Amino acid sequence: MEQPSLGYRRIDQFDEETTNKLAFHYREILQLLGEDPNREGLLQTPQRVAKAMQFFTQGYHQDAQQIIHSAMFVENYRQMVLVKDIELYSMCEHHMIPFIGKAHVAYIPNGKIMGLSKVARVVEVFSRRLQVQERLTMQIKDAIQDALNPLGVAVVIEARHLCMAMRGIQKQSSVTTTSDFTGAFANNLKTREEFLHLIGSKLS
């Protein structure tokens, strides 16, 4: 059984003082929006939202480097390691509205590998913060590059932004794709094309 790593906490535990402070402000927000926070359906809403927001932003209390180092192993393997279709849920920092999608992450080891579940955890660490997709892509790439010093890292994220679907331009079907590459993925066209072929992306 995999032991919990240092650097992140149980997601069902919340700081009581922070929760109460957030709930106080969410109660005020409800009033400013024209709602009655004392009506039955909203009595517990400020507390629920306070806990939900802490869950959505738990990445601020997690350390990607500690997570990677908790399951890092010496291994003489120098071919691509790819974890694709990692579910991703984050929040746009401009409107605090969700964007959802999937991340594809690959690296070519240089003497060290990491536990496969840790690849998904790295995505989770940075997505559970207020984000822009471009920075999220780079942060995932940088964390793996810094921890493993591999021969190359590739990250592609495809996501739908509800700030575009629910407001503003109101385009429900648009998908935003971002990518970032280092080492062999950046410098070797065949390696990059192999990665893109494996994830089924049309990105060129």
C-alpha cells in the first residue's frame, strides 16, 4: 500500500479558523448578490463554499518536489515514459471559474524514474491553484525537469474554460491547447512527433 508523502494533507480536513473566516465573507457575498443567507437552503452554504474553495486550492499547501522525491528510483531506462489523459480540474485566476480537461505528460529518464502516480499528483498540485493554463503547463514541466534532470520533458494540456462558455463570448465547444517541451522533445523533431502521435494530438 502506498504511503502518504510529505508535502500535502488529507483533502477532507480543513482549518477551522480559515473556514470560518471564508464563510463570513461568503455570507456577505450572498447578501450583496441580493440573496437571503438566512433562508433554509442557504444556511450552510457559506460553510460549504468555504470548504469547497479550500479543496479547489489545496495545491498551495502541497510541494511537487517532495511528492516526486518520495517515489524516485534509479533505473537505466532511456525511452519515453508517457502518462496521458490525466484528468485536470483547475480555476481560472481571472474570474475564479473552473477550466477542465486533460494533461499528457512524458519524460525521457536520465538514470532516474518516478512513480507513475506521482506524475498525476504533480498535475494535481499545480492545477489545484488559481491558474492560467499557460503557466500551469510550464509549472508541471519545470517540476519534473528540476527533480529528475531527464533527457527531456513534454507537457500538453487540452482544456475547456467555463469563463468562455458561461460568460463573455459564450462559446461552449472551444478547446484550448498549450504545450511545453525541454531537451529531446524540444530539439528532436522525431521525438516530439512520436509524443504527439501517442497522445493523438494534432498539435504541430
